[in-house]
Amino acid sequence: MEFCSSCGKRMVLRRTKDGSVFVCPACNCKKTTDSSAVKKVAPKKPREKIVVIGKEDQDLKTNPTAKIKCPKCENNLAYTWQVQTRSGDEGATQFFRCTKCNHTFRLYT
């Protein structure tokens, strides 16, 4: 990074076929530089992509399971998830879906 000796503004690096030159954007003052003073910056690596599952692609098999008795078939394993069904100051409602018969139920406490 270079600063203009005339006005003190930060100079911009311009590449030419002969080399590199610092140019002041305010007063157009130029300062030549050798290639060893110019640092080459490697391009940034792209960030990892985060996979988001849309509602149409969701499958309950990605949800956690809980040991709870199904009221319909008495199976002891169900998928579980929570939904905010009331106002924000109340707790979320916990839903369950049986892994055997797909019956959906919730617990009332």
C-alpha cells in the first residue's frame, strides 16, 4: 500500500505491460515500483455448500426418533419434531409419528 506524497491519498495499483505503477486517484500523481514490491494475492477458495432440504424433499427419516408408545398400534418408536403453534412466549408443541403405522400424535402436558 502506497500513499501519495503530494496529497496523502492512498494510491491505486495499475498494471501496465512494462510493470506496475501506483496512481493517485485524486491528483493523478504516479509512482513506479518494482515487481518485487507488489504482493500477489491467491484467489479465495469457494466456501463449502450447505445442503438445505426443501419441504417437498423432506422425509421423516431425517428426524430424530424417541421411545414413546403409539396410541394406535402400541409401537415403541416414533419420529419427533417441534412446531411453534401458539404465541412466542409459550413452549413449542412436540409432535410424534409412529415408525410402524405412520400415525401422527402429540403429547398434552
